[in-house]
Amino acid sequence: MSSETAKAAAGSDTITARIEALSCFQGAPAEFWSAYLALVAEVTGAGLALLALRDTDTPSGAVKWRPVAVWPSQDGAEPSPETRHVAQAALEAAESCLASGCELRTVSATGRAGDGGVLLAVRLATGNPADRCVAACFVPRSTPDRARSLLSALQLAASIPVSYQTGRMLAQAKADVGQFANVLDLMVLLNAETRFMAAAMRLCNELAARHRCDRVSLGWKVDEYIRLQAMSHTEKFERKMDAVRRIEQLMEEAMDQNEEILWPVSAESSVIARDHEAFSRELGVPCLCSLPLRLDGKVVAVLCAERGVTPFSPLDVGQFRLCGDQVVRRLSDLKRTDRWLGARWAGAARENLAKLAGPEHTWAKVGAVAAAIVLGVLLFGVAPYRVEAPFLVRTDKAMLLPTPFDGYIAEVMVRAGDVLRKGDTLVALDTRDLLLEQAASVAEYERYLREAEKARAQENLAEMRIAQAQADQARVRLDLVKYRLDQARIRAPFDSVVMEGDLRERVGSPVRQGETLFRVGRLGDLYVELEVNENDSDDVQANAEGQIAFASQPGKAFPVRIVRVEPAAQAKSNKNVFLARADFSDVPPEWCRPGMSGVAKISVGRRNLLWILTHRTVDFLRLKLWW
């Protein structure tokens, strides 16, 4: 008896050790589930163990359970009829098990009498609320008491997947933290460098050492080509070397496709890697990784890593990508500034001219052709000259609508641009506190009146006068509350349009007394205010005719007439302007509102075409070069 007890205790210790080992399992999910089903089968003495997952992503939307792992493993062999029968019974019991947490059924392995057993099923906790997973096992020839005992043991083992998933997440988080720490360490080293070549060499050396690469090279984009800048453990190299030329070809292949290229190429990859294949074959480098470095979405450099034996894993590529994204801006800044002053000026001028002219110098070509065609017209032709100035539509009658008292915005009825009639409500303030205060004031007023009547009945003149005074105070407070209730709805003082104020996103927010909520202006009496540059102030005079075009209706022009020009200049947008008032020659359009803007062109006579095009420059030179 003692021998059997010792064996049972040893078996229990073994199972406990396996459970602890499985909870700390670090392998792939497929290996874990195989080991988990084997453990479940050993604990329960089952002849078949199955893991089922509920799949709701079906064309019909129906719930479907599918087996994802089976013990013992079939290894590609056709399952036996008994196995299929028990598996089908387990899938049928999975839905009820999911609802109740566990399930115990008596089933037959073959569907015939005499082959009975029990099916044990428990819902598994995987740590992901979206997963609906059930583990089931078939135990042949089991008594009801033993079946219930085995179901309890199976429920205890249902928490093992949570421990496994938690361990995987912790390991992944630890790996991510390690990657970020590695990148931060590298950035500290690069930030300490003040020269581009030193930083590039430090980057290549550090990446080669940390990722066990035979060589890491950095190439920079120069004139649409890649030029090798640095190689790990190589202080100087000749650009005419065959290896340098081949490395640049690898980098250009990655740059042209704007893709990361790994060699050997995976079967599902669609990148072209002919240069990588030739480099690997001819120079005997089994593993290659070329990674474009992008700045503001454009490829500016390429990082190429070589390794002798071990292929580059997705983790290695992700680490390279993270390092590249962090260091590319620092390297770009050093590349731009680590030159003598003339080279920096030339580079800046070249970039600006490239943006202006385009890749094919289209503007230069068009300008040359146009200059040859219109040169004669410019010398002898004349055309109407119009002074251009921005404008705003204004009204003489505008009003600011402030907050009458401290409170909260309850409702906003209008937005900027809405047309109002006199008495229309713009915004309503929260009156709940005022209503409570009104009720309290009414009650207080009535109480003091009753006290005054009581004192009069008792012929207590002093108490009566005190109560009457308190009643007067309560009545004044009540009048004040009623006044505020009346002012809680801010209304339009006249027919107008909302010029400023959009409080729709401030509903429920507090406002202070006197805070401006809206600015409204009359629809009539509209005029145009022009900002005339001081260079054109002599040309624009009263009674001059012109046209305006609104930003919202650029295809329509409306005639205006200058009424007056302010005699004093004002500083706006780092320049001096003269404000000119102009009236509409015709009735303004119905959609015209105060605050609308656009461009005005005022006719000031006819001028020579060449003068129209060059007088700004001539005036500037005269001002700067006079003596």
C-alpha cells in the first residue's frame, strides 16, 4: 500500500512540475498547445484530447467551431472513424461549454453500445477576450464520480494558457524595451559626434558590432545616385574599387524600388534583387539586407548590412528600421552643415532652384520662348494699368454682444454668417440656477410679507417695519433675478448678420460677464475697405473706378468707386498701407456679408507694358542705389 502511495505521490509531483514548466513555456504556440493537450490527456487518462476555437467570420455569419489541435497528433494521416466521431461530439458540446464554463457528457466512441465513455470540456482563458476556446478530452470507461473528479482537475488546468500568453507578452515587451534602449544608446553616441563622416562611421561600426554583421555600409543620395560614405571597420576606401561599386549598385536597387531587400529573398516577396543575387554569388556573401532611410517620405540614404552565415530575421530588420528612422535626420543635418560656407550656400541655392524650375527646367524653357515672342510687344505696347489691393467688406453699423452675467452656455442657435431678424435668439445661457434663485426669492419675499402682516396684527411697529424692509430687499433680488432670466437669451438688436462668433463647441462651458460672444452687423450700408500699398498710393485717388472679386466668387467682378483715401499710413503685415474706402457702384449681391475678403483692382490709366512689368524693380533700385 505504501508503495502505491509513493508511486501516486511521485506521479503527482511529476505532473505538478510539468504544469509549472508549461506555465513558463517560451516556445511557439503550436508547440505549446501540443504539449498542453498531452498534459491534459495524461492528467485525465484520456484517449483523445482536442482544442476547439469558435469562428464567427463565416460568409453566412453563423457560429462555427473548428478543431485547431488534436492529441494524439495525426501527422497528416487520415483520422480513424472513432476519432472523427469523438471530435464531432466535442465540437457539438463546445457551445454549451462556452456558456456554462464546463461540460460533462456521456458519449460513444463509435456510436455503438458498449463503446461508451465521458467527454470532458472546459472553457479556456487565453487572456484575449475575443478568443472563444474550449479544450475537450474523451475518457473511456469512467465512472460518474471519477468523471467529476477529472473534470475538476481539467478546470484547474484551464488557467495554464493565460500564464503562457502572459509570459509571451512579457518576453515581447522585454525585447521591445531592449530594442528601444539599444537605439537610444546609439543615438547618444551619434549626438556626441559633430562631423558627418565620424557619425556615419560610428553608426556602421555600432550596427556591425551589435548585430553580428561582417560589414555595414552607409550610402547617401547625391544627384539621384547613391554614393558610399562609410563602411564599418574601414577608415578609408577608394571609390574606384570594385566592391565599392557593387555595394552602391545594391543600394541603388533598394532606392529605386523604395523597398527593403533581403537576400535570400523569401518566396512571397515581390522585390527585384538581381544585383543582390549577383553580389552574393560573386563575392561569396550569403546574407544581405539593404534598407532605405527616408526623410520626410523621401529616400535620402541606404543602409546595407552583410552577414556570413545567419540570415537576417524580421527582428533584425525591425531593429535596423528603427535605428534608421531615428538617426536619418541627425545624419542629414550633419551632412548639410558639415561643409564650408560656400558649399552650403551653393547647396541651398541649388535646392531652391530645383524646386522652382522643376526636374526638367520647364519654367526656364517656357520663359525663354515667351520672352522671344513678347519682347516687341513689351517695348511698344500699352495697356490699362490697374493697382491691385486686398479688401474687406465692412459695415458702418456693427455691435458686440457680450455676456450679461457669469454663467454657462446652454444652447447656441447661430453660427458665423447666419442672417438674423430683430429679436432672434443667438445663444441661451443656463438658467437652472437662476430659476432656483427666483423660487427662493419668491418664497423669501412672501415670508417677509407674512411676517410684516403678523407684526401689524400684533401692533408691533418695529418688527413690521423690519419685515417690510426685508420684503423690499427680497423683491429687489427677485427683480434682479427676473432681469437676468430675461437677459439669459441674447437676442439680435436689429436685422443683421453674424460677423464673428462660433460657440457650438463651447456648449456647457462657463462664460464671464462682459465676455464678447458675437459681433453682428447690419446687412445694409456695406462698403469696401482697401489696403493700398504705399508704392501705389499716389496712383489711387478719390472717384477712381475699379472692380473687386471675392475669394468665394473669384469668377465674378463687381464695380466699385473710391470715395476717399485715408491720409495717414498704417503698418500691416510688415508693410505700410493706406486704407481706402470704396462704395459699390451697384446694389451689393445678396450673399455679400461683412468680413468677406478678396482682391480689388483700381484703374489708374494706361501705361507702357514694359513699365508695368519693371517699374517695381526700377523703383526698388532707385531707392537702394541713389546718391
